[in-house]
Amino acid sequence: MELKGSSNLSKLATSDDHGENSLYFEGWKAYDNDPFHPTRNRKGVIQMGLSENQLSLELIEDWIKKNPQASICTPEGVHAFKDIANFQDYHGLPRFRNAVAKLMGKVRGGRASFDPERIVMAGGATGASELLMFCLADRGDGFLVPSPCYPAFDRDLRWRTGVQLVHVECKSSNNFQLTKQSLENAYENARKANINVKGLIIANPSNPLGTTMDKATFKMLVNFINDKKIHLVCDEIYSATVFRGPKLVSVSEIIEEMDRCDRDLIHIVYSLSKDMGLPGFRVGIVYSYNDKVVSCARKMSSFGLISSQTQHFLACMLSDEEFVEEYLTESAVKLANQHDLFTRGLEEVGIKCLESNAGLYVWMDLRPLLKEATFEGEMDLWRVIISDVKLNVSPGSSFHCHEPGWFRVCFANMDIKTMRIALARIRKFVVRENDQVQQVKKQKKTSNLGHLTLSFSSQMYDETWVVSSPRMLSPQSPLLRAKT
């Protein structure tokens, strides 16, 4: 149906290609319409579909209190106001680029160094990803993307650029690891469909899997893109969220070890949204080993610069080496503790997750709870979880997962008390759901009476026994926020 006022507008303005109609975004809307609050709305939807790192923000708050000169809006820092307020060079503040380059090296264990002259600014990882697409491909060109993958790639990579995404199927049978055969199959299928494949895009650590790529797989990928003469774009925005071994392996250190590698084909997307928990600052970075890409990207960055005030503040904070070390160390500890608390709670009711060592989420296996092993069955289960259990979790189909029954669940955007309420809801739900699933299976064996409808009263999930949290960290609607 044509929307009112849509006549005489561009194809972009009237298209549905943004991807906001996916179940991924629909869950956010459900939360926005009925947000959980520990005192004002205890039966509301708990937001577990938003990948934000809110566990260590108090460290940044403490640093700000101790360093008021970092802001040009304080008496201690106002002396820099004129210069910063009038700075508009799209190369960025040299001190900012130096600090980001140093952080990128530190997060990767010092096993690779980064040239500040190759750092290009963008409006968040969303802007950085799209900027690279404009530099590397023309409308209609294709990029291989291992799936399951980040749902908003449809928005970030293809909505305005017109490129195509070719999904590379990864399977649970090998823990969703990317293989050379699956890459070759996807590449050949794309060529048969007359798609000009320009590159391969990977996320490391993975979103939604929460896993890191090993050296052998990385070297296979680099050899693959060299042989095909296509680009490799590495989304490394979760680099500092690795909370236990194995350690992060970055493409930046892999190419240092390989004799045969065309560096002009290698590009990295980075941001401070996940590693430092600052999505609202809109700090996105393109780091390319290709001089022409750096030059073109820098010209294009004028359409999505980071404010000079933000650059100034972050340059001050990231130049404090003692603080950065403390933040990264404590953040990893808190992520590990929160991850373990949540996964142990799930295990107590028989729910397993893919083993992970990074990220702000887990890849939860609810296949045993499906009434039928189809994506329709997955959608039915998801709607019950949203409407009755009142949890916004993201179904695997929205991540282009090829197997129904997997869900991404975020654990770092809430405090422990909110998480315990979520676990209490899950516990009550799973007990009743298992009974319902067994009943459905039994009926299917003995009759053709059809599917048993699942409908639970929200009173079933009342957690009045849980102590109210003085601070509720479930965020507001991400439709109004940054990339997640």
C-alpha cells in the first residue's frame, strides 16, 4: 500500500529496502511500547535485543570527574573552546587520530601497529561500513557475508549503495565456523547469478555468535580473497569485548605474517560504540591499507564527521594510558561475570548456548522448544517470548541463520537485578513450554488435531520476589539510537 505523501518522491524514499520491517526491529518496537521498569512497570518488556556495553560506564564517569579539562564546556577546559569549536578539517584532530591508532594496537595486544594517517572518521560503524561500500563497489556489485550475520548489514551496506549481499551458509554442525568450501560455493553461485563479487565482509568477533576467528581460518580467508582478487572488509568493532581465551586475532596481525598478501585489498571497520560503550558519540573508523581508498574515504567523510568536541574529549581520555589499561581490564572481567551468570541461569533450565568468548550477547539454542523445526515454528516461539514472557530476544532468521531455533540474547545492557528477573521469566516459561511441546508431539503421533495454541497469562511471569533495582539499565528504543 502506498503511504500518504509518497508520490513524486525518490525510489529510495519510497522503498522498503532499509530493513526496518524485520523481526529484529519489530522486537525493539515491542519494547518501546511497553518498556520494563523495576518499580513503574515490572511486567513490561525487558530489552535483550540491544547490544550495548553499559557495564563499565562508571569508570568513564569517574575519569570525567577527575579530568574536567577534557571538556571545552567547563571552566577548566574552556580555554580550548575557540580552537575546537572552529576546527573543521575532515582529516580529524591529529591528537585524536593518534589516540585511536594507539588504542587499536593496544586492544590487539600490541601484535600490530596502526598508522594515524590511515585513520578515516565516520559517523559510527554504520557510516564507516557504508563509506567503504561506496569506495569499493558500484551499484549491483556483490559482497559475500558469512551467515548468521548482523541484521542491520542490510541497512548499513546496501540500502543506499545498491550493493548486493551474498550470504555464505555456516552450520551448527561445526559451531558455525566459516569453511573454504562454503565460501567457494557462495562465490560460484553468485557468479552463476551474474553478480560481480567485489569482496568478502566478516565480523570478528562475530555478531551474533560471540566467537573469534582463529589464525588458520584467517589465513585461509586472506588466500581466498587474494586468489579471487576481491576485497576483505573486517568489522572489528567488538575487539575489546573478548573476555576470555582464545585471544583476539586481527587481520592486521595476520597480514604481517603472510608473505603473499595484497594489502590493497584489506580494510578494517572500527568504532568505540562497543569497546568503550559509547554508541551515542558516533565514533566510526575506516582503516584501509589501500592509499586510494584512504584518499577517497577521507573526501567522503565530510558527509559524516565526528564532532571536534567529541574528538577533543576522546583524545584526552584515550591518551591516559593508565585509565585505558584499567578500563579494558575491568570491562573484560565484568563481561565475563555477566556472561557466566546468564549462561549458568540458562543451563539450569536446560537451555544451551554456543560456546563464546567475546561480544555482548550469546547465541541461544531454543531448537528443543520449537513445535516444528521450521522458520514458522521459530516465529511462533518468538512471538510468545515477546508477548507473554515479555523479553525482547532476536530470532535467528533475522540474522539470516539457515537453521531455525537460534536466538541472540544481549546481556551487557542491564544490571544484574534486571538480568535475574529475565532469568526468572525464562525459567517459568521453559517449564511450561516443555510440557506444551511434549503434549503437541504426543498429539501429532495419535491424531491430526492440528497445532496446540500457546497462550500464557502475563501473570505467570510476575517476579515480585525479586528485589527492585535502584537503577534500570534497559535502554530506550534503538530505532531512535545508534548502530547496535
